Amino acid sequence: MIKVTMGAADGEIGKISLEGTIDIAGAAEIEQPFSILSGSRRYLVADFTGVDFLASLGVRVLVQSARALGSRGGRLILVGAADPVRRVLVACGVDTIVDLVDSEADAMMVARR
């Protein structure tokens, strides 16, 4: 089960906070919110501090979002991914198209540079 909270940090920056497990069911739950924010903002800050597991279908959602944002000169920025989640992202090469940062302040710096 995953809890999803969407919002806007400012005009160009969307924000999504996740808490729980991104397994098959969790990936299905996050797909639409990521799609909406990736299509309407230039940057998307995703708070992953509460995510304890990331399955391959969740990785697919992140890659699709990163590509959509990148096509418009934007970025997907993940905040606070725990070591097991970070290892999955690095092993899949997602860290080459997604920024992995430790804090929301770091994410805002990436989005505003």
C-alpha cells in the first residue's frame, strides 16, 4: 500500500510525496499522479523518504516521468531515497536521468539552477 500526496512547490515545480511500498499495486497507484504532474510542470520533486521498497514497475513509472519532463527541459528529482531504493535506482541506471538528492532544499536548488 502506498500513500500519495500531490502538490505544487511553485509555478514550474510540482511536488509528490510517497509513503509505503511501490510494488505492483503501488506502481499502479502512482502512475496517474506522476503522469499528471510530469505533464503539467517542468520539474517534479518526489519525496521518497517514506518509500521502503521499489519494484521494477515503479522504476518504469519514474523513467516515463523523467523522459516526459526531460523532453521539455525539466527534471525528475527524488528526495531522500533510502539505501535499498537508491541501490535499485543506481543498478537500473535511473540515476543518470533522475537527480537523487538528500533534502528538499537540495531539490529546489537543482530545479532553480
